[in-house]
Amino acid sequence: MARDLKGKSLLVIDRDSGFLRQAKGLLSDLGAQVHLAHSLEDALSLLSVTPVELVFFEAQLPFSGAELKLNYQTLNRAARFFALVDKSGKGSEAAQGVDGFLVKPLSIVEVLKKTAPNESAQHLPVSRLDPLTELLRPYLIFRSALMRRRLQMLPQMAASDHGVLITGETGTGKEMAAHAIHDLSRYKNGPFIAVNCGAIPETLIEGELFGHEKGAFTGAGNLHKGKFELAQEGTLFLDEIGEMPLLLQARLLRVLEERAVYRIGGEKPIPVDLRVLAATRVDLAKAVENGLFREDLYYRLNILPLHLPALRERPEDIALLAWYFLERAFLEAKRQPPFPSLTEASISILSAQVWRGNVRELRNLMTRLAVLLPPSIGYIEPKHLLAYFPEALNTEPRNERPALNGVIELSPQLTEAPKEGILIPWGTRLDEAEGLILQAVLDQVGGNRSEAARLLGISQRTIRRRLNEI
């Protein structure tokens, strides 16, 4: 059963400030309260006044993890201790006398697996996800209050046999919500059949939905069962229902009311027992007003409305989704762990994007990173995002983005500079910031290095050197 670190107090001890930033970003996104220390002295000072449940310590530090654990136990406190080792496993002997080791950079899968409760750690209860998040985690990943409010009635909707109309922008997870409703309903053991009403030509969609008898029309050499029959005792999901032709809407309404279908060329009704779910990215109420959608069908479908918010409306979920999709993409690409991790600066950049393609766009970006990043990369930094996906970053006016703590906006005084400026996440290293600015200027001048050098007041040789470093 899925668990996270929600509510956990955790200490990370390491001399590498870059790793500490990455670890804090990842562990905070898993719900932990993260404390950082650069040395044994800092750690002991913090542990003397702050109870923690987990301690991750650099294996190469000049002290024994077992001694540190014993020292903490003298305070009548219990915690689990894990040594942090590099990919080669160097320093894993430091795990002797403690609860195990973790490979740097940290991986969500490894952290959750190794810090999960076991029989030898009964005194350390692990906080579960709240029941709703736990129930829907196979389908929809979220922690935001907005998503929880929108989805809190989904289990009751699933238990009902009434129609559900799922609305939301492209890529918000409408089909995944439909899968959740199906799997939580009495039809869960039946098929789940999805039909994109906007992807099938108008001349073919009637036959696809309702089927046809043999000889019903020229070319109909065999009997063909439609999606309604194929979804018998299961769920039929009609995606982009707003694209369905008006004449077909009338037939669909009749099926919903009579619970029976007529194949093209057939006269005998075929009873159907199934659940019909519909989804759309358009405003069906306005479509009704404009005469593009039948009012009676709209009310028949919209008994139980479910609206999924755009990703930009729940920015606190972006980091969690990015980590999840990135890890899954590396596994699908058959990359060997430990996998490259997103730095805090990269998370800040991702969180500042508008994501017009919503969750699907973010998932695609993480997939491309997993496929294209060289194996030698340990941390995914802003320069990697810009190198691989400059078109996905900083393309929207700043005033359209949600407010984001820790991000500042710099507006360079450049000829024909875009009004939105350049985003430099707070905490970005100087060399990374220079790379961001250089890439942005090159984009503005169409890749003309001579013009970029003139605007920045540097030589073309410097530009070539900086590009090679990026």
C-alpha cells in the first residue's frame, strides 16, 4: 500500500550544499518536515532540541553512524538512521549498526521502500496518506486542497449508477477519473471502453457506437457490434462528448432512456446494462445556448458533475507530479537507478509554468528528460531544462502565472526584449543564472551569436565557451 513521509520530521546531514537542496526538495514534496545540517556539530545541536524520526547522514563524514544513533538514544528518543552513499556504494560500511543506506542522489522509490515500517521499527509509526488520496493514488496524484475538494465526492459518485459528466481542460486527467469511477463501481469486473467522439469521422461514429447488421449498407459484409454492446456489464466512457453530431445526440439520448440499442439496419432492440460516463473540455451549457448540443441530453448526462481543475490552479501539486512522472519514465526507459533528481531551482521553474497542456504536458516533459538525458547526469538543473526544452519555459506573460515564492523576475535592458523578462529561481548558482540569461538572449536574437555578444557586452569566444559548459 502506498505511503509517503507526510508528517515526518527528518534530518539530512551532508557537506554538499547542492545535495542538501535536492534532498530537501524531494523529501518536502513527500510531505516531510526537513532539517539540514552540514556537520556533526550542527546535527548534534539540532538533535538536542528537535525530535526527528529519520536521520540521513553522509557516509564519508568523520564519525560513526552507530555512534550518532547511540548518542541520540541517550536523549530517550528513537529514530532510524540511514547512511548516504554514492553510486559505487563507497562508504556503505557506515551502514553497520544503523538501519540501512540510501544511494545519492535520492530516489523516491528507494526512500519510500527503505523507510517503510518493518517489524523491527514498530515504535516508528508511518503516516498514511489520507483515505481519499490513498484511494485515488493509482489514478490521480495530488496533495492540494483544491483537488481534494473536487474529488471528495468521487467515491459516492462511483457507488451510484447515475451518469457522471467530467469536465476540465485538455490533459487534466478526465479519463483517469473515469477509470477510477469504473474501478470503484459495481461494474468494475466488466470492460472499460473509451470512445473519443471527436476523433471518429462523423460518417463512421454511428456504426462505432451502435454497430450494424450484416448487409445494412454497402460494404457491411458482417455483423458488427458497437461500443455499447462491447461495454455490456461494464463502463462506456464517451470522451469529448461535445464533439458528437446533433443527430447522433438524439440516438444517444434514446439509448440512455430505454437502456437498449438498435444496430444500423436492425429492428430488434438489444438490452444493455452498463454505466455511461462522459467528458468534455468545452462548456456544454454554452453549447446548449448556441444550439450545438441538445439540452435534454445535457441534463441527462450532467446528473453528477465532476470538474477537474487546470494544473496552474493547483501549483502545489506540480512538484509531486514531476517527481512521480520522472521516476516512472526512468523505469519505463529501463534506466538503472539511482536516477537523476530535479534540483530545487528546477522545481521552481517547473512550478512557474502555465502548463496549457496540464498534467499531460508535464508528464511528456518528464518522459523526454528520462529518454534524452545522458547517463552521467546526476541532477537535473535549470540549464538542462533550457537545453532540452527552451520552448516549454518562460513563454507566458508573468502576470498570467500563479504567484510563486522563491522566484524573482529580472528584466534585462535588451533591444526588443520580451515584457515577461527572464525567470531566475531564488537560490540559483551564479554560473547557472548566467547560462539562463545567455540562452534567453540567444532565443531573442534568433541564435545570432554576434548580436547576443554585442547586447551582453562580451566576446563571441566567451559565448562559445559558456555554451560548451551548458
